[in-house]
Amino acid sequence: MLTIVYIIALVYLLLCVVFYFFQDYFFFRPEILPKDFEYQYPFPFEELDFEMKDGGVVNAIYFKVPNARGVVYYLKGNSRSIKGWGKFAKDYLSNGYDFFMMDYRGFGKSRGKRDEKRLYADSQYIYEWLLGRYPEEHLIVLGRSLGSGIAAWVASQNNPRLLVLDSPYFSFYHNIKRYLFFVPLKWLLRYNIRTDQYVLSVDCPIHIVHGTKDRLFPISQSEALVRLKPQGITLHRIEGAGHNDLPDYKEFYEILYKILYLDGQNEEE
């Protein structure tokens, strides 16, 4: 019996060690691109490289339309690279907005060490770069999935016109705890993105779009965010939608276009 207890304890300890040192591999699923890779899109764009003070490089794509109403700063999810995500630019360009998207470090052509503080610092650096080109009241921050927490942090540090969260999580800790409730996450988790705390410091209107059948980040997490700030957050539910199929529903585009043309009113749907 004592031997069995020792084995169980050893396995548990090994699991904790593996999780601590390799959690980036669980949370991030990047597509790495060679430096000479050429992006191809059916509409004009500019590729940009931003060199950070610590030596990291953030690669981005920047789409512009004539007489733009503003710019959508899109913070993507945890998989692949902007090579595939860039296709979403059309939804915003067609509504008169410029569109900007970057790859996090370790994704696509972006290089350098990645951690939570650097995710924030890189995102803020880009935000300030955009502020040199647009009045802040013409800047919309949009975060999708993993990027929703980062977008909430950016909006909490600044004053964009709108914050849009596409399939967000209450906090990184809250969601990971659903799967790893048996390990001491408070000591092991190196990414503790607190969407719940950040939205409380956001001054602009917040709009959340979430599928009612999302299993990765259940809509209950968005509902919990709304309860924190009921007068400042509008929740748009898409009945039957999951986490990755929102664009398959026409309601998604109807809601998105309505948000883009809003002046900032909030009313739950």
C-alpha cells in the first residue's frame, strides 16, 4: 500500500513539473513561417516587422481602405498564424475599416521569448503605433478566443472607441481549472490572463459575441463577465454556435456589422 502511495505521489509530482515547464505547448499551437514567406490576399496590404527592445520581432499585416472610418486592431486566437487569420480582414474592410493583425511571438514570422508580460507589452506597443495614425476614438480593439483577454488588457490601459470580445473566457485560470482542478494552478500557471479584472477598468462600451454551444469557453463565462459590469457590457448570443464555427452563422455577421456601426449603446440581446 505504501508503495502505491509513493507511486501515485511521484506521478502527481511529475505531472505538475511537466505542466509547469511545458504549458506553452498546451496553450499555444503556432504555425511557424520562414522569414521569406510571402503572404497572399485578394486585397492590398502591407507587411510590417516591429523590433522590440528585448530583441524580439513582431510580424504583422496591415490592410487599408480609402477614407476609413477607423481601424480594427484584431488580437487573434492561439493557433496557426496570421497567414490564415488574415482572411477575416474582409469583414471589416467591407464595412469601411482598416484592419491590423499581428502574430504573437513564436507564431508565423514573429520571433522571441513569449510570456504573459511580453504579450501585453507587444500588444500595447502596437496600440501606440496605431495611435500615431488614428484618433483614439476611431480605434476598435477586438479579441478572439485567447486574444480576448489580451484585448481586454489593452482596452483597460487605453481608451478605444469599442472593445469587442469574440468567444472570451472569464480568466485563464478560471478556464484551465475546469480541466486541471486537481493540480495547484495558483503556483503552477504562468499565464493568468484576468479578463474579469481587466473589463472592470475599461471605460469604453464592451460587446461580447458568444455561441451558446461553445464547449471550449462556455457562454456561462461571458455571462459571468456581464454580471461584473451589467451596464457596460452587451452580450450577443448566437444560438447553436460553438467555438470555431461562428462565421457559419449569418447572425454573426449581422451582430458584427451592427456593432461596427454603433456609437456605443449597450443593450443585451
